[in-house]
Amino acid sequence: MIVYQRENRRRTILALIVLTAVTLITLDVRGSGPISTLRGGAHDVVDPIAGAFGAVFSPVGDWIDGVTSTTSLKDENARLRRRLDAARGQEARARAATQENKELKKLLDLPFVEDADAIAAQVVEGAPSNFEFTVQIGKGESDGVGVDMPVVTGAGLVGRVLAVSRDRATVLLVKDPESGVGVKIEKSGAPGVVKGRGDSDTLRVDFVDPNADVTKGEIVYTSGQQNSPFPAAIPIGTVSNITKAHGDLQQDVLVKPLVDFSRLDYVKVLRPPAKR
């Protein structure tokens, strides 16, 4: 109990000394007079105490400065990230516009279609399932699109219009197993029928004469037979493999499509030429 009272008394005396020293320091602001000496002594008393307080609270101030600096750096980093994201977005949009421009330029000049009246359309939706090989285009009856009209890109044949509504149309891709297109093989002139093979990256040509001299790399194109919805000379692909077996009534010919069906963006629907 006595120790506790002594400790309280010491704290009280220390507080009185500090208060007196501060009072003396502030009295003679002009730095002269009888109190000057006392004020100098007061400084000697207060400075060690102030130094002790500074040593105690300096780390706290440094921590506050550190927090403030860290917050500022985080804000700056966030701002720089936003600018970087914006720059990347602009670059991506520019590249996409360049690619779109290339695709549209291809559609402007279709050397394999001269007299057809073509309707440019954007592919707006892919196949609804993995078992269907169709795409939706953003043009329909109101634009002059009709069932069975051929659909092409600058590379070649895509397929034909399967169904149509007012503002949309469904296109059956040539890679669909139910699709069939009358064709000719470039050098040999051998006729056949191209059939789709579903998810395979090749098409098959049926009914090719086993004696026809077919070689790899030949172009396969539409034959334009009577009553066919496809005009003649639309390229479909190149011969990638030929298999002949003795006694077979036809040879097995595989074709690599010229159209990349995984990247269909813009197409043209070919309307039949007006009858004269």
C-alpha cells in the first residue's frame, strides 16, 4: 500500500514539474529577462521527456505513414490496371474489326458466283446441340431469304437454308450427315455426292467411279446438276485421301473442307437468278 502511494506521489510531482516547465517556456516569448535562465532549465527538463514520448510514438507515426503510403500505392496500381485493361480492350476491338473487315471483303467478290443475287448475313447463333449441324443467320423472309437457297463464304460452300422465319434463317451445314451435294472432282471430272461426316474434319464423296484417276489435292466443287439448289463451280474442299479396294463399286474419297465451320461470322445467301 505504501509503495503504491509513493508511486502516485512521484507521478504527481513529475506532472507538476512538467507543467511548471511548460509555463516558464511560454512566459518570456522575447527570449530576455529574468525568466530566460529558468526557461533554459525548463527546456533541459522537458526535452528528455519529449524525447521519450517521441521514441514511444515514433513507430506509431511511421506505421500510420506506412498505411497511408500503402493505400496510395494500391490506388495507383488499381488506376494503372484499369488503364492497361482499357488498352487491351482497344487492341482486341481493333483486331476484331480488322478480321471482320477481311471477312466482309471476301464476301464482296465471289469469283465462283457471277449471276446470283446474294444476301449478306451475319451468323448470330450456332447449333443448339452437338448432334445438330446448323447455324442461325440474322436474315429471313423479310430480306428475301428462302428455303434451299445455297449459303457460301469467300472460301466456298457452307450449306443450304433449311428453315426460315421473318428475320432469321436456319442453315444446314454441308458437314451434316443428312446433307448431300452433287459434285465433280477437278482433274478427272468424276461426279459424286458429298456427304457430311458429323464432327469429323473431313467430308466423304460417294459414288465415285472406281476407275477414275483421283489424286490428292484436287478441288471438289458443285456440279450444278439440274434441279439442284446449288449452282455449278462452288468450291467445297480438296481431296485429302483416296482408298481403292479390288471389286468395290466405288472408291472411298475424303475431302478437306475449305470453309472453317468453327469460325463462321458472315455468309452470303445465294438467290437463284431471275428467269428471263
